[in-house]
Amino acid sequence: MVLAAGAVLRYAGSFQFAFLFFALAVSVAGLVSCLLLIGSAHATDLRRFAWMQVCLDVALVTGIIAVTGGSRSVFTFLYVLTVLEGASLLARRGGLVAAGLAGLLYVDVVLGRYLLTLLGLAEPAPPTALEVLTVLLNAAVLFAIALLAGSLAERYYLAQRSLESQRKDFSDLQAFRDLIFQSVGSGLIAVNPEGRVTAFNRAAESITGVAGREALGQTWEALFGREVDLEEARQAVAVPGAQSRRYEIRLRRRDGHEVPVGISFWSLRSGGGEVVGLIGICQDLSSIKRMEQRVLQADRLATIGRLSANIAHEIRNPLASLSGAIEALVRELPADPGRERLVEIVLRESERLNRIIRDFLEYAGPAPMAIHAVDLADLLEEVVLLVEHRSLPAELKVIREYGEKLPARVDPQQLHQAIWNLCINAVQAMPEGGELRVGGRIVPGAEPARVQLWISDTGQGIAESDMPQIFEPFFSTKADGSGIGLALVYRVVQDHGGQIEVRSQPGAGTSFMLILPSADAAV
């Protein structure tokens, strides 16, 4: 642009200086600018590079002004650009340095001509008042521009640093918010006024089985069905701080499983207090429902135990008297094969009833526990050996899945009986043969230490409708079963402070998992 301006002045006859020197000075300035542009991409210390650039630009502008008449040059305004450059790159200090250097060089250019005159190297030309005033005014303007531009640059840098700090704080706050949102154990689902999902955390993904990226943008009904009325929830939370009632639904996941889910809603508001949607908090109630079922079952069994103990005592004594009286009557009567057959049936059934009552008394009024340090591997081996010496189906295979040491503190007699009952039930569930697996291990990482025992079979399995009742006394699916075996197993595990879990699939088999406290040595 400077070169073009000089060419226009020369064409108009107003350029009174050597155009060749002018073109050379402008070309050198352009070449140096290109080198600086390339060097800036490879500079390691950009601040020092900026100081060098400002000083070079002031020198190059001074050269252009010197070959175009000094104080009479029309390109003096280029100094303003160098001062603005210094202020923008190096703040107020850079602008003042650029203004001072430009003023010094400008004065040197003007006074240099008179110095050449004194040395006899140029024609005498005494300075005029106008030239002196021009030099002083230009220098003053450069310093004024430096102060103004430097002040603006300082404000700009302060604002930029403040903005950067706020941006970092905002980024940290946003990351912290996202971390909290994703780490909350409850499912969080944000819904806009149109009923579409706008946020979906990891817990919600786990509960629903739907990925977050897939859930975003879908309607509430598409994910949770129509059991929850969103309009009713909006009206319930219309007042700030209000919470909707808790909804309990059965959520059918895409894998076919049904999950009990509890959902409550809060109003989602902007910083100005405007309602921008709802935030739903959902929880998987599966473990809570299982716990409630266990508590109900424990209460029911406790009640049955108290009643049955009294009833059993009342029945057992008359039953013994009845059996004795029948035997005495038979001895007094003449022999009769038919009557003897009937008496045999009565005595056998009386003994069977007495055995059931004895087992039930053992369940209802157990002996005090005798806790000892026991190696459960040895206990399991004893039970397996007893099972193997029974009359088993030809195709039945017994598989051991336990190591050499399983230390625990248990009542060996009661636990032996519980494991025996489970093994016998497993064998009876496989009349045509199959696999009986008996195993145990120390639960890794459990605190306090726990040990797992399992007895599984590949037999008929348990019907889903029978699962809630299998640990109740007198409930049995076998024609000759008393229904006391599993009730006794449940009581023994509970008395040891453990848990029992059952997994069964009709036609595929059943697995009982016993979780018991382990001995300290197991750690």
C-alpha cells in the first residue's frame, strides 16, 4: 500500500524525492516483514521476539520517512502503527518504548540533515519554525497514542486474564457437576416441557438398560411406559421446593426382565426461577423388595415356629399313648391277618407322623449353637462321601468344586445337617441322573471375610410360583416330603448370621448359595 501510494504521488508529479531509494526502502520493509512472519512460527520466546519485531518495524518506518523528506514526509503516520503494535503486543510498556524510539529516530532523521550540512555533505538548509513544530507535535502525538493504546491494552489483558480464570473455573465447575451427575447412585433423568429426555446418567442406564446417547431425545413414555403421569407430576411440583409423590412401577427392560423401580420428581428451574422441565430420581428396588420378602418370611417363620412348638408337644404325647394302646389291644385279641395289616399301617403312619413332629421340633426349638473353628472343605468332603455311598442313579455324577482350606467359625453339626439336606434334595431332583456340584470358596475382597458354599444340580428345577414358599415349613412338592428340610437349612444359615440365595430354572436345575462368616485366618 505504501509503495502504491508513492507510485500515485510520482505519477501526479508530487513525489519530489528519489523514487528508487523509496522503492528500495519499502521492499526491504516488506522482505523483513515476511521473514518475521516465518520466524514467529518457530520462535521459542515470543515476548523477546515481539520486542525485536517492534524495534525493527520502527527502524524500517524511519528508513521510509528518511528517503521521503524527513519532517516533510507524508508517511509519518506509519509511526502510529508501530506504536499501536507495541501497545497491543507488549501492553503500555511496549507502546511507550515504541513511541520513545520512534520519536528519537524521527528527531535524528530531521536533525541528521542539518548535521550533514554542517559537515559539508549537503546544501545548507536552516530549520524552519514549522519543521521544528512538526517534529515536536508528531512526537507528542506518538506519546499520547502510546499512553492511550497502552491503557486500553492493559485493560484488555486484565479482562482477558479474568475471562480465562472464569472460563477455567466454569470448566472445572462444569466437570465437577458432570462428575456428580454421573456418580450419583440413583438414576437421574431430566425431561424438558415437551416430555423428552435431555439428561441421563450412568445409574439410569444401569436401571433401564438403555444407553445414555440412545435415551437422549426420546419421550418419557418410550423409556418408562405410561404408568407415570408426567402432567400430574408437573402439577405436584409447581410450587418451588415441592416434591411429587413416589411412584412404584414395574419397568420391563429390553432384555425381557422386569425391574421394580421407584420414581419421584422435582421441578427443574433456571437461574431466573423459570420452570424448564422435570428431574426424575429413580431407584432400582430389587434389593429392597428381596429384603422385604426375607423380613416377611423370617417373621412368618418365627410365628410358625412359636405355634408349631406348642402344637407339636400337644400332639406328640397323645400320639405315643395312642400307639402304645393299639399295640396293647392287638396282643389281647386273637390273631387276624387283616387286622394285623391294619394295625401295621396305623403303627407305621404313627411313626411317620412322630418323625415329622420330631423334625419339626428340631426346627422350632433348635439346640444352642456350638461354634468352632472348622475347615469347611473337610465338612463338605464328609457330606459328599456319605452321598456317594448312597444308592444313586447310574448316570449321576458328583463334582467337587472346593480347595484344600475353607476356614470358618460355625456349628459343624447343624451346618452338616443343612448341607446334607440340600444334597439329598439335589439327588432326588435328578432321578434319571445328572450333575451334582458341591463347592466353596473364600469371597475375594469381602470385609468382613466371608465364605461361599454352593450345592447345584441339573434336575427338574423349581417352578417360579413355588420360589417364595420353599423355605416355609410343611411346604413340599414331593409326595412323601415333610417340608422341613429347606426350612431347617434356612434357619441354620440365619442362625450363623449368613444368607442363602436360590437360582433355579425349570428343566435346567437349581443352585443354592450359602454365604457365611469366615474365620480370621481366611483373610
